[in-house]
Amino acid sequence: MALTAQVKNELARLRVTRTSCRKAEVSAMLRFSGGLHIISGRVVVEAELDTEAAAARLRVAIAELYGQQSDLIVVQAGGLRKHHRYVVRVVREGESLARQTGLLDQRGRPVRGLSPEVVSAGVQEAEAVWRGAFLAHGSLTEPGRSMALEVTCPGPEAALALVGAARRLGVHGKSREVRGVDRVVIRDGEAIGEMLRRMGATTTLDVWEERRARREVRGTANRLANFDDANLRRSARAAVAAGARVERAFEILGDEVPDHLREAGTLRLEHKQASLEELGQLADPPLSKDAVAGRIRRLLSTADKRALELGIPDTEAGLSPDLLDL
């Protein structure tokens, strides 16, 4: 099951007993999933949801909290719609429900954000607001570089109210407009986990955290592998450059190369892909990698000094630009 569907399925079945929290959830569901319509001079409240469980939860809450009966209309999938949609509609006493849930103010004017009673409520009500908003129009993507918990909002006022509710829960959400649609997005992994916990999706949270941990382990392994590959390539190029310089040093110095420096240089030429530590083990008697590096360095500096005296190209003369950068 996709994570979004899993979260909504879990939230739709979460048992909430506190009346103020249930009312905050209903208010958010109606605000973020539908709107008000005027039909034959009547105010009609509608909420369009993408799961039958969420629609059933909303209908039960409307009946138990406000004593209002609602109709359920199933919009079949087809055309641009990939899945069924479930419309909860309250026609009779729709205006009364709209006032009670904060869709209309006391003067009968539409409220663009959330009602003041919901906005100024406590932490548990803020959790309920996010639960209702997610059930209405939320989504959760897989853990990774582009992971996000997102809610599509009916307008900027509702988006700002949702950001404020997240702030009361200690979670940072960001409001943004994308192609004319207002959204509230949470991108930080820890913040997403905290919001899932706050909404009540604890089972999905465990699944999400497990996938997130697996993704991070895989990413770390890939970074280490890439790092090792880069180090190997760099070491190989350095060995090639050192071999070319040693070969030029032998040409410049001829028979004037001291025996101990010649031995180190010869090992470098005969084992071009070996590391300094491996060269030291091949020496007789064995040498430390610092000793090998020091002897090769003295060989090259001696040859470069001699080349300068003779006015001829030094040990770096034959190296390509990419090898000179090492």
C-alpha cells in the first residue's frame, strides 16, 4: 500500500473521544476537502475525499457532533480520475452546519482560513486539525532526497493557519504556492516523523522510519564506495606520475644516482600500480612507506637540481596537465 493511502487508512480508523478534537478535525476536513455551494438559495456543504473510510468517518462525526444527516455520492473513476472519489454532502441545515464548523462567521460570511476557535485552541486540537487536513488533501512521499509530507490548501489563509498549527506542535512547515495552488510542505525527516506521530499514524510512522533508515544506510554505502573509487583513481594517477618522473630522473642523473635512491626508484618503475607501503615491503631490507617516499622525493629533487644546472627539462617536463595537478 502506498504511504499516503496507508496514513489515511490508519487515521480514518483512529479513535478520538475528546469532543473539541473531533470538532477541530471535522472543521479541517470540511475546509480542506470541499466548500460551500448555493443550490436553489440554500447553503450546501460538500467535502470530496479520496477514501471511503475517511468519508465514513466524516459522516459519523457530523451526525454525532451536530445531529446532521449527510448524503454520500461516489464519483466513479474514469478519464482523468484514476480512483473513485467520495463526496459527503449536507443539504438540509447546511448553513447551520457551516456556521457551527467555522465555514461561515456569525454574519454569514465565508471564512477563508480556519475559525478563530480552532486556531486559538490547544495542542490536541492542533493535532486534530492536521489529521483532518491530511485526510482531506494530504500526501506522504517515500523517504529520500525529495521526501515530503504535504497538504494542498484551499487558499493562502488556510495554508497559514495550518503552518501555525504545526508550529504549536513544534514542527516547521512551509507555505508555498505552486502553479496557483497553495500548499503546506514539511521536508525534514525528523519533522515528518514527528507530525505522523502527532496525527496518530504510529504504525505508518514505523514503516516510514524503517524505509528512511534503509535508504540512509544505502546512501552512506554508496558515498563510501564512491569515495574509495576516487581515492583509488587518485592513487593510481599519482603512481603513474611518480613513475614518469623517476624515469626522467634516471635519464638526467645517469650513473650519478646513489644506490639507495636507485633502489627506491627502480621499485617505483617495476611496480607502477603499487602503493608506497607495498613498495616498502618489496625492498630488501623492508622499508616504511615514509622511507620510500623520502628516497623517491630526494631522487626527484636531486635530478631537478641537476637539470637546472644543465639547462635541460626537469622531471616534470613530460607530464600531462592532469598529472601535474596531483
